[in-house]
Amino acid sequence: MDYNDKAKEIRKGEELDIKTLEAYLKDTIPGLSGSLEIQQFPSGFSNLTYLINVGATEMVLRRPPIGANIKSAHDMGREFRILSALRPVYPYCPRPLAYTEDPAVMGCPFYVMERIPGVILRKNLPKGMDLNADQMKKLCEKLLDVHVELHSIDVKGVGLDNLGKPEGFVKRQVDGWSERYRKARTPDAPDYENIMLWLADKMQKDTDTPTIVHNDYKFDNVVLDSKNPMDIIGVLDWEMATYGDPLLDLGNSLAYWVEKNDPDEVQLIRMMPTSVDGALTRNELIARYGEKTGRDMGTMDFYLCFGLFRLAVIAQQIYKRYYEGVTKDERFALLIVAVQVLERQAKAIIEQSKL
């Protein structure tokens, strides 16, 4: 059975100019021949992602979402540069092929990369893909280990030490995401003020061993080999990558991790199959990360709480676009529920934390 991630018909209002794009791609990427066909990958809430076929060549195009004005979160050129630098040392990165800021082509910056065909896990395992508990355990371990590989890269050696500023990184994250939430808050959203106050009060010192930070590392941003789903062959969505504290990166990933025994309302916002039998728990992932890296994991309450808060901000920013009528995508209407549930999760961590 074919479990590979599939593209679908382009959503209304998110169409591309086929003739202009075809001319640009054939002028820019050597060896392309044949007519251009476009479909859209339907998942994801941020940058728009399209499957581009030119003859027998498959590529992926990424562009900012319609109506977005968060420049730093949708910097196509930055994402292209990251892929170009990491690809030689981290083969999970797709090979970047082309980038342009010329508004005549699409009206916005965009880039094109190779497609890595394979399986991408969404909310549930694909129909017919049955992983037993031991297989799921091994897959979760592999997911964590590939994350550790990223955090082990010599950042200066690949020329990405100018990607961010590790000094003051944690403070900038807490302050920046707090400001973003306040700006994005709608009348039906919780205020999160107590959570932001706790994060500011329990803020951790900057690490003296900063790493590349993916900032959105999770199951639906990795590609599994369709012939061996235990093998990860790609890591996608580098739009928020930077240089900073790897424990923040881990906390951001764990914010998505819904366990089998989490409350029902948390299960409602689950986006990946992390609750199936055999899946590691958040605590097991934290312990494995500590074993693999030798880092002190005793302050993970702060990092996980931050991850939940940051995820709520992302959801709220997207929801605000829907609330104000900038986008008509009905998937965004329910994000306010996620914002409310994530607030209760963050408060639960604070209440039991010994920090």
C-alpha cells in the first residue's frame, strides 16, 4: 500500500501563475523539460507548500501564507540559506534548488527544493500501517536521536553562527513571544498573563553550548522511508530555525507530544500519533535526550511550559487572521480551542513545578 504523503487540488485563493512560474523554473534549474503541473499539500498552518511536477521531475515550492505580515517567521531567503548550509552535514535536509525575491514571478519571495517522497505522519497512522508497540517505541527513539544529531552539528563549521545570537536568547524568546501573544489576542482568547509572568520569573540562563535550533521539530515535519517506516529520511520546515538553546527546541517539540494518558481535552488537540501503544512519554524522551547529550534536564518544566505557551501564540496568531477575515480557511476556526487547552496545560505544569 502507498503511504506516501499526497498533494491535492489547490485551495481557492492560493493558486499560482503557472506560465510565469514555469518560465522562471526552466530558466533557473538546469535540465527541466516538459509541462508544469501544480498541486498543494493540504496540511500545515503556516507557509504554503506545493508539489511542482515538470515532466518527470518532482519539486516542492514554499511561499508565505496569504495575508501574513510576520516577516521574520516567513523569511524564504533565510530558510533557503539554512538548507544550503546544512545539507552537506545533515543529509535529512531537502536539497535547495532555487530562490527568488523577484515580485514579477509570484508577488512574494519563494524557494524550490527537491521533494523527498515518503511517509509523513499526521494525526493518526495511515490506514493500513500498523506499528506494534516495539516498532513505535523504536520510531520515537529514532525521532529523538535525529533531533540530537541536529544539536550536535558544528554551527560555526557550517557557517551558521550568524543565524542567531545565543547571548540573551532565552530572554528574547520569552519577551518576544509574550509580546506576540498580546498583539494577537482576540476578545475570546485567555490573557495568559500569569503564565508569561511565571516564565519571566523562572527564566533560565543562556546555555554555554548553543546549537542549531529547528524550532518546529515533530513527527509531521519528518519524512519516513515508505519501505521502512522506522527510518527517517528527511526533516522539513526550517522556517523558524535559529542558533540558541537546544532545550528550548526540545521543549517546543514536546509541546506537541500528546500521551496516551493525557486528559480528553488534550487528546482533542492531538496532531500526531504520539498516543499509540509503545510511544515514548514526554519524560522518557527527556531522559533519553539527557543520556544522549549529557545535558542537565532538571529544569525542563520551564522549557516545556514555554513550549506550550509558544505553541499557543502560534495558534492564536493564525486564529486572529481567521477571526479578522483575512483568511477563510475553516481549519483555523477551531484554533481558539487549542489556545484555551494549552493554557490549562501550562498552568498544570506551573502548579506542580519545583522550580
